[in-house]
Amino acid sequence: MKPHLPVIVLFLASLLWGLSWWPLKGINALGIDGIALILGAYGVLALAYLPLLIKNAQRQNVRGLLAIALLGGGANLCFTYALINGDVVRVMVLFYLLPVWGVLGGYFFLDEKLSLGRVGGALLAIGGAFLILGGFETLHVRFSWIDLIALAAGIFFALNNILFRSLKEIDVNVKVGAMFWGCFALSCLLIALGAERFPSEVRTLAWVALLAYALLWLLLANIGSQWGVTHMEAGRSSIIIIMELVTAMVSAAYIGERTLSFSEYTGGALVVSAALIEALSSHEE
């Protein structure tokens, strides 16, 4: 295998993740609301991974897989819902406060040391988010519920990452399958509880677009990320994955015709710097 192939695959997968808001908002505009959209997309992925889960179910840590289904599924549900209904830049930045949650989670749950680099990265992430969210004006403005959902997505994802690292005996693909099923199950539960109405009068085009997004975008992004990460060093892959945030911000400015202010560019640079520091710190360990 050519040594640069994993880099190219992971880079392309990161571009797909960073641009994922675009088809999501497009499908939503066709009449499929957030939770129903998530239910459909992750339902397709859950079915695709079902044979793998059935094959390995009896040999795995069931409690661990259920925890991944809850945290990983919750992270995907919150992140996707926030992207569909919120401002792309704000959502991505709040989600990418991951260095903060990663540092705290690693310290409290895995007994990891608080290195100077990681603490500095966490502070940079907080400072960047502060600028993007409006600077000192943020102190006088209440967070919207979408902001809180985006924050929750980052926290759930950081905890899910800790679980992924601690449950080394479980195959990565099985853990990812559990995450898909968790997202699908949580979406079904929310629909059943009446959080949103399942659409009944939607054109066939919308469902075709949803199916195409799940199989040709979401599945490829997941497979590309998994394959790329497993074929290169952790620190190197973490740096490449930061392209998700950069792609989302740049595409929101050009495709979404959203004008970014100087403070937003500065804040974005700080958050990217924090993610780089976290990646390099992980690599050193």
C-alpha cells in the first residue's frame, strides 16, 4: 500500500464531514425535519452494520457497547440536529471545544496528566469560542437551545472517545456500528415521544436524496475516517481531521453566503490551534 494513500483518504473524508451541513440543510428544505432526517440516515447505516454486530454480539462487552450506543449515538444525534437547525460556524466551533472536554475527561476518568500543552490548548479553544460567539457581548446574551445542543454534542463525543480508547478489546467497526444503532434508536424514541412529527406528505425526491446522502456521503465519510485513522499515526490523523472545522467555516462563508467577521476568523484560528496542540500532545504520548 502506498504510504500517502491513508492521508488522501482521511483528508477527503474530513472534507465530506466538513461539508455535511450542505446536503443536510438541502434535504431539510425538501420537507424532512431534523429528527426524522437523522432517523432515516442513521437507520440506513444501522442496517448496513447489522450483520457485523450480529456476528460479533456474543463475543463483545455488551455493557460497553450500550454505553457507546448512548454516548456516541447521542453525540451524532445532537451534532446533526444542531447543524440542520443552527448556524454552521457557531455549531462547529461549540462542537470543537473537544480539547476542553478531552482534557477534563482524560483527567477525571483515565487519570491522564494535565500537561502544559493540553491546558494551553483548552484555554485557546475557550478563547476562540468566546470570540466567535460574540466576545464580551456573549455575556449579555443567552445561549440558544441549538447552542446548548451543539455543546452537548461535543461533550458526548469526548466521553465517547474516552470509551473508545478504554474498550480496546472491542473491534473498532463493532463500536461504530453500536454508535449508529444508538443514534437510530434515540431518534426513534424522540419521534415516539412526540418531540417532532414524522413527515407524512413529503415528495419522493426528498427520500431519495436522504438515501443517497446516507449511502454516498455519510457511509463513505465514516468508512474513509475509520480506514484512514487505522492506517496512520494518531497524532497525524488528528491534525488532518481538523480539516473538518476549516472546511465547515470556509464553506459556510462561501456556499452559505455568510460573511465572517474578523473576530470570527481570529476565533476560528484559535480553535484550530487548540485542536493542533491536542493532536500533537496525543502524538507525543
